[in-house]
Amino acid sequence: MRIGQQPGVGSAHDSAPALGDRITGTGVTAVFLRRALAYIALTKPRVIELLLVATIPTMLLADRGQVDIRLVLATLFGGWMGAASANTLNCVADADIDKVMRRTAKRPLAREAVPTPHAFVFGVLLGLGSFAWLWWQANLLSGVLVVATILFYVFVYTLGLKRRTSQNVVWGGAAGCMPALVGWAAVTGAIGWPALVLFGVIFFWTPPHTWALAMRYKEDYRAAGVPMLPVVATERVVTRQIVVYTWLTVLTTLALVPATGVIYAAVALVAGAWFLLMAHQLYAGVRRGESVKPLRLFLQSNNYLAVVFCGLAVDSVLGWTTIGEVLLG
């Protein structure tokens, strides 16, 4: 969910050699390592970085000017287990289409490197572990939010929306926004308005990020019968929607300015202008009938989100007077 993964996307690197492919031999050690790496691959480790990007800055903002390393690390571990659970269960539910799509054909269940029932149990145990860990190390609310995220990602997005509507990643993307709420809840035991704004940032960022990748792999999605927007709409329609959601993303980052200092405000403005420029360039290229490279926007959108949240982290650790406090005198 990006709690690990953005819905329907996986990673641009999913088509790379599978974990464990370079381990050869039939000895006990080699077999064990291949099986262990296959289980790790089920969790989609390459796409859990959003957990770090979203959770740490949110926790630092919630405890502005203070850094509780123990709580941060404990929350990250619990969140990692939750993300790993969701991604594993997603692999179980999507094993049939993963076999069809070239980009995902090397996932463990698609190549039958792990028995499906074992993967299901593994995913469930990770989910239970994340709930118990966060309840113990943080509070009940953070544990409940992680479980809610897993259930939403698996049942609402993967089993409900993904194969039925081109708006799948718009609403399914809510799962990827939950680290902001989990991180805030772990610190405060509640959900504050800044956490909801950060939820909104990731929510609006998800469609342009996902659709840019889907433009590149639309034939894969078409072959699998997944109605991603680039499969059912023209490139002009898709890129116009990318522009709209990019504007919504940038405007939402600015809504957080009253709770932050000048560092975050400056970073959000500059990074936002850069993100908007990329989106408009993609749309303009399509309108002119040029050959465009949507994967560039996909990759740079990751950098954009990382820059904004890193700016938030630095701003929060310094703990300078917030713009809202200055305006209120």
C-alpha cells in the first residue's frame, strides 16, 4: 500500500530478476535461501519505502521539536509488518493476473515459488503481528489503523475495485495514505488535522503517479483485464487527469503550511512548481502528438514526494515557530 505499495502499481522494477534467481544448487542451504527470499519477495520490499517517507516526517511533526527514536523505530517496524501483510495478501489475490503480466510474471506466486496457502498464512500472521506490536509499543489506535488499512487494501481495492473500475487507484489509493494517520496516532493517540492533510497529499498524488506507470504498461493491464484508466481512455484524457490531480496534490501540500515553518513552505512551493511543470509537459506533449515518456513522470513523482516529506522532517526537527503561530501573533 505503499502502506507499502500504491494500488495496482507494484514497482517499475517488478520485471527485474526475482529474488533468489542467482542462488543455484540443490543443497539444503540453497533451497532454504531460495525459499526465504521468495517469502521476502512476497512483501514487495522495493515498494515499502513510502512507509518511511510518510511515517517518520508525520511523527516528527506530531511531536514537533522532539525526536523519540524508540517510538519512531517501533512504529516503523509495526508499519513494515502491516505493509508486508497487505502486499503478501495482494499477491495471493492477484496471482492469476500476475502470471499474465510480463511486469509481474516473476513474483513468487506467479512462478509458484511459494505455495499459495503458505503465502496466505504468512500474510495473515504478519498482519496479526503488526497489530499486536503497535498496540504494545505505541497504542491501540495505531494498531487498529494498520489492520483497517490491510482489510481495505485487500477487500475494497484488490478484490472490489481493481478489476471493476478505471477509478480503482483513486479510491483504492486511500490505503497508501494510512501511514500518515498511523504515525500521528502512534505519537498522539488521536488523529489531528495535519495528519488528515498529509493523508490528502498522498491520496491526490497516487493517481498521477500510478497512471504515469500504467501508460507505460497499459498493454499488460489490458491483457490481464484490469481497467486502468490508460487502458480505457485516450492519452489526452489520462494526461489531463494527471494534471488535475497534480494540482490537487500541490495545493494540499500548501494547506499544511500553517502547521509548519518556513523550510517546509519553501520546499513545498519549489517542489510543487517542479512537479506541476513535469505534468504539464507530459500533457502538452500528448496534445502535440509527440512520443512521450510517462515513466519519467512516474519516477520523478517518487522524488517529489520524498523531497516534500524530507522538507517536513527537517522543518519539524528544528521546531522553529510555525507560520500559523506567527500569523496569530
